[in-house]
Amino acid sequence: MKTFREVRSEVEKSFGIRAITMDELREAMGENKKKKLGRNVCETISQSLQSLGLEHFPAELPSSGPKKVLLFTHSFAGWDVITALLNPSDEGVEVIRERLNSRRK
């Protein structure tokens, strides 16, 4: 069984981004691992991840154990693009354009 700190370590070893199942995240809760993945448990998982500097996509964690989510750190090179995609804005569009244009050069 992994803890949330071990999950964070795995994300860091994966260059700041990793896919993981909701079942794995529920197990990281320790003694609460048997709880159903309802709204409250998903919110607790989200808060635990954020307290360790991890963000997740989708923003609302799914309540299905086999579903995978993306975990990423703020040091992940694509962090600004992910943030722009999750929070649509004119500034975000510019971030995405700049990143795409920099790859074409």
C-alpha cells in the first residue's frame, strides 16, 4: 500500500506527471481505504494531494475506482498549458499559442 507521500515521489520520478487509478489513491488514504469513492472521499483525496503540491485532472475526481486521473507537480514543464486548459481565458489561449509556436521554431 502506498501513502500519498509515496504517490508524490512516484510523480516526481516520472518527470512531474503520472496517471494513477482512483483505487490507488483511495488506498493511499490508509485506514479509510475501504470507504466508497463518494464526494467526501474524493474531496479528501484532492485536499491531500494539494497539500503535497500535486494537482490533478480532471478537476473533479471520478467516483469510479478503475478510472485513471493525471497527477502533476507545479514543476512539470507542461504545467502552464494544463492550467490554461483547465481554466479557459484569453491569457490561457496566449500561453497555449506561445508553447505551440516555440515548438515549431
